[in-house]
Amino acid sequence: MSIILKSTATLLQTQLISRTLSSTPALCLKEWREAQGLPRHRNAEGILTDAPDYTYLDGRPTPLLKKQKKRMLLQREYASKIVDLISDLDYAKERHQKMEAAKEEERQNIIANRLKPKGAALSRKK
């Protein structure tokens, strides 16, 4: 192996080792916030993110902020996606039930159409 390849390999290993960071305090903080019943991130929700920056003195509603509108549209998108997925799931359940009923009906038809005993075997069966 050449000296250049050995030096680049050791350089890459040292860069990988030096780039490792510990995020244990941040993880502990998030777990503590969840344990206290608070949101995982400080700025996820609350009075500073949900309330308007100002109000009109005459009582008019303030327009939505850019991030509020974005969050509202994102929530609507999630809701519509959930409704679509639930309807797909309901369709799949109904289809599965219909297929099972058709299989059972076919099985019953096969049993009903079997060869029937004739003659003396028929009279013994009754």
C-alpha cells in the first residue's frame, strides 16, 4: 500500500473520531420536558407561537401569521390524508370480507353438488 493511501486512511479515521459529538444532555432535556407534560421542543406550541403578535383595539381579528397559516395548512393536509387512508382501509376490509364470503359460498356449493347416493344407499341413508 502506498504512503499516500495510508495517510489518507488515517486522516479519514481521525476525522471520523473527532466529529463524534455527544447529545446526551439534549436528549435528557427532551425526556424531562415530556415527563413534565410539556412539548418535546420549546417552540413547538405555546402562547408565543400560537397567539398573534398584536391585536386591534377595535376588536377586529388579526390576520394569521405566516407560520400559523403554514401550520394550519399542514394540519389540514394531514387530516385529508388520514381520511383517505382510513377510507382505503375500510375498502380493503370490506373486500376481504366479500372474498372470504365468496370462498365460503363456493365451498358450500361444492359440498352441495357432490354426488348423491342412489338406489339402496339412498334408502338406507333416510
